[in-house]
Amino acid sequence: MLRTAVVLLFAATALPAQWNVMPMPSSIQAGQGRLTIGQEFSAGPDTGSSADPRLSRAIDRMSRRIAKLTGMTLHEGSQKILLLQVQGGGQAVQSLDEDESYRLTVDSRQAVIAAANPLGAMHGMETFYQLIANAADGWGVPAVTIDDRPRFAWRGLMMDVSRHFMPLEVIRRNLDGMAAVKLNVFHWHLSDDQGFRMESKRFPKLQQQGSDGQFYTQDEVRGIVEYARDRGIRVVPEFDIPGHSTSWLVGYPELAAGPGPYQILRTWGITDPAMDPARPEVYTFLDAFIGEMASLFPDAYFHIGGDEVNGKQWAANTADIPGFMRLHGFKTEHDLQAYFNQQVEKIVTKYGRRMEGWDEILNPALPKNIVIQSWRGAKSLSDAARQGYQGILSSGYYLDHIEPSSKLYLVDPLGSQADSLGKNEQARILGGEVCMWAEYISEENVDSRIWPRAAAIAERLWSPAAVRDVSGMYRRLDVIDGELDLIGLRHNSNYRLMLERLAGSDGIEPLATLADVLEPGALGQRHHVNPNYAQSTPLNRLVDAARPDSAIARHFGELVDRFVANPNDAAARSEISRWLTLWAGNNARLQPLMEKRQILRDAAPVSAMLAGISALALAGRTGPDIQTALKPVGEVNIAVAPAIARLAALGRRF
Ligand code: ACM
């Protein structure tokens, strides 16, 4: 049995084109024939199946999505085309160890999803939906048997809503995207120096003075928690303490270790203000606050942040901290933070939650039931596991580093750092989380920073470790990209809207030709070029519209590889020539627009450079400009420059 599964698995990594599934299931066995999806499509539970209301709502959503995908109004025939056999209703609060497996069987008459609970059933429905394709004989799903279960139980997306506030509709559509690719933890980074985004009734000055009026009411938060639960997603709130807490201190300066007053931070980076671990009133406050939040967030885990405390305000304190350190025999600020974390852990435990924090909180003084989120390097994850702590990986999954899916995809929570761990230690690695920090994003372009790259990481966290073929991943990612559009994500539609804003009434074509092959710089590059970025800086320029991991650059790179491998490939040669000609002439087409609009001024150097290097490659010449184009050009990067450099080095005309 196991042998068969392994063979099928390897077959699955080199699948024929009809399996447009992401994440790739644990095992796929092709059957005979095809199930037609027509207007009479209907889905419903089998007799004796669980009556959990999440199921009927998921079925309604699925039917609406199929109608949207196919453009057909469904008439719901008498016979169920998709039958759900779900044993139980699942737990009242979705838990980490809940069974998420399902079996999907499709033959030419019917599809059946069998699962232990609604979570597996919902995952099965997402797989079923992804298999629907428009073929020569109409819409349908190929006959198949899929047995599927996640490799990791913790598959998250973290969204920072503090640096730039993200309205509810942004959260909801990203939860829809998460469900589509089987991510199951929404980590909501609700407070930081730049904004406190949660309504507290106990301490209303938190949102009144710390948010510029941009916060979620408690009713709205309950709505999001329900919305997520309906999609098989847990919500883990994060309130970052004792550092990254300036927004708390605006209304409650008495929590700080240094004298106020405080103002919401409008810029980025690590700052000095931190809560005072030596003051008992701080813990009284946190007890009441965490108790209030625990009544709103039912998840078993509660994230307390704990990252990037620089200790400066503690070191400068002459009031209560020096005596407190002496009394406890603390030598360093690190000891002080460990003490703080111990007190907070007791509070979190008192409210029936398990504490989670960034890897700085790793300290043997803390009990073993906390969870470490590794961000400074995978080593902290293996260190934690070795010391008996559970953990999740985020190092390598930072979307603001603007790395391509090909790189993100191969980062594995059980990668080389975990090689030396024993079985029990490896079992402490629960999974991972994609992180979307919000210094350089707005509600308008956040989707394009998350999607579709998060789908590649979702596959790493769900699928068997052996599923690692990058070209297969990209082929399916291109398909899922369209599915995410249909769900309502705006990574493609807002790209066009942003270009239209930049181009005004002039038409976006030459601007899109340029933007399609650019990638935004990562945060370091952007800060270097413009150290004055602040919360109110408009994110409306070319760099903000440009998207990570340019698909055109990837396809062009593949084309160039094909040609380099076989210089007699005439089709590749003529396609290369067409692209180079387009880019070489684009600057002249874009020039009038750039001259007319101040907002496009910083596009001029990169537009000229793309045209210049394309003209060189067309002429079969290389030159210093090509080397320059490989480096950052202001805040953007020319994603096709490496492929153009490879061509130019051939010394052939196109
Ligand atoms: C972090 O990136 N400071 C967790």
C-alpha cells in the first residue's frame, strides 16, 4: 500500500496538464472518463452526514463560485453531482490537531468527498473546484481518486495591519484566498508602534489615541473570526509587547519605562519605547487587556510579539528598573525581558491560552508549552525544538523581501537546519507562516505582494516534502493566479487600476509594457533610495504598482534558456526578437507620458535603461549599461535584465 502511494506521489510531481491543483495532494490516482459539470450541477450532504452549518454555507459558496467560473446559472438538478460524506461536526473552536484529511473520488457520474469533519470536506471542495476545466467536451472534472492530508498542521498568513491599516474587505478577501490554497491560520498583527487597530472597551484610549480612527470594532472582529472559522481558518491575534508598543503608550504613557508623552510613530524601524517590566501596574493592565481579548479571540494561541526590544529605554531608566534588576539578580536587559515574558505567560495561561511569540522570547525560563515563531533564521526553530519547544518557521517566508516564488517555495520548515534533529524534535516543528509586513504596502497593492506567491508557500506547508519541482509549481501557480482573481483578490485588477491612475487618460499600454518587467525593491532598497518614507507617503507610484516575481520576466528567461541550449531554435529566436524590439522602442512611446506627469518622473531612468539594454541585445552587443541594469534602478529592479545580459553575451544579432 505504502509503495503504491509513493509511486503515485512521484507520478504526481510530473503530472499531466489536467491536474491544476495547488497545493498538490498527497496522492492522486487517475481514473477513467470525466464528470461533466453542467447547469444541473448540485452539491449536498449525503444522508447521515454532519449537519454542521459550515458545510451548507461552504456548499453555497462553492456553487456560486462554479457559476462564476463557468458563466452558467445553475438550476440544481435533483441528483447531487457532488456528494459530501462528513462524519462529525468538528470542534467548537478549531484546533491545531483537528483532522483535515479528505478523500475525493470522481467518476463519470458523481464526485464524492469523504471527510471526518467540515475542515477536510472544505479542503476537498477546494480541490474539486480546482479540477474543473473547460475542455473539448465542455466543463468537467477528470475521473480521479485523491487521498489528501496536510504535512504540517500550522499553515499561516500573518498580516500587519498596524503600519498601514487594512480594511475588513481586504481581510475577508485574503481569508478567501487562504482557504483556496488550504492555509489555516490567520495571524493578525493588530498593534505596533504605528497603530493600535483593535477596539478595547476596558482601555478605550488604546484605539482612541493610538489608531487615527482606523481600528476594528469588537463586533467587526467577531465577524472576522466567524468568517475565518467558516473557511477552516483559525485566527491568532498578536499584540506586540513589550517593544513595538508606542501606539499603546500614546493613551497610556504610564506603561512605559521612560517618560512620555508619546506619539504614534510615523516612520519605520526599531524604536526605544518599551513597557516597564519592573512596574506591577503594567501586569495589572495586561491582565485586564488580555482577558478582554481572550473573550473575543477563541483560538488556543495568543501571540505576544516580543521582537526587537533594544533595551535602551530600560537601560536609561533611573526610577524603578535598576533596583528591580539588583533585587532579582538580573544582569542584562535580556534577563529583564525573560522576566516580563514569564509574567505575561502566566496571564495568558490564566485565560486558557498558550503563549506564542517571535524567536526573541526563546528562553529556558519559560514553560515548554509556548510556541516560538522563527523569523531571524531557521536556527532558532531547531534550537527551540531541541530545547523542547514547539515552533513555526517564518524566516524565509517574508513577502516584503520580494523574493520570487521559486525561492520561497523551496524553504522548508524541516530544511537542512532540522536535519540533525531527532524524530520527536522534528515533530515539534508545527509548520510555518507567510509574513506580510506593511511598511511599503497599502490596501491597494497588498494583494499583489501576497498573491500568488503565498500559494507556493502554502504548497510547501501542505504537500509531501518530495513535491519540489519548481517548473511544475509555476505551471500550476499561473492557473491558481486566475482562480484567485475570480475569488476577488485584487493582485491583478488593482495593478491595472494603479497603472491607469498613473497614465491618466492616455492609455496604459507603454506603461504596462515597462511595469510588467519591473519588480519593486525590497524594504532595504526602498529605504536606501528614500529614507523619508513615512506612514502618510502616498504609495501610488510605479514601484507600488510593479509586482514581485514578474511572470513575463520568468517566461522570457525560459525562452532565453531554450535558445541558449539550442541556438538553431528559430521559433525561440523570433519570439526573443519580438520582445526585444518591443522593449527597445518602448521608451520613445512612454516619453510623452512621463514628461506630462510628475508622478511618473522616477520612471524615466528605468524606462530608458530597459530600452537601451534591449537595443544592445538586438544588435548583439554588450556594454556597461547591461551591468548597471542588473543592479537596482532607484526603487525598482529590471526583472528581465539577467536574461537580456545572457543574450547580449552571445554576441548574436536578433
Ligand atoms: C519581526 O520581523 N520583527 C518579527
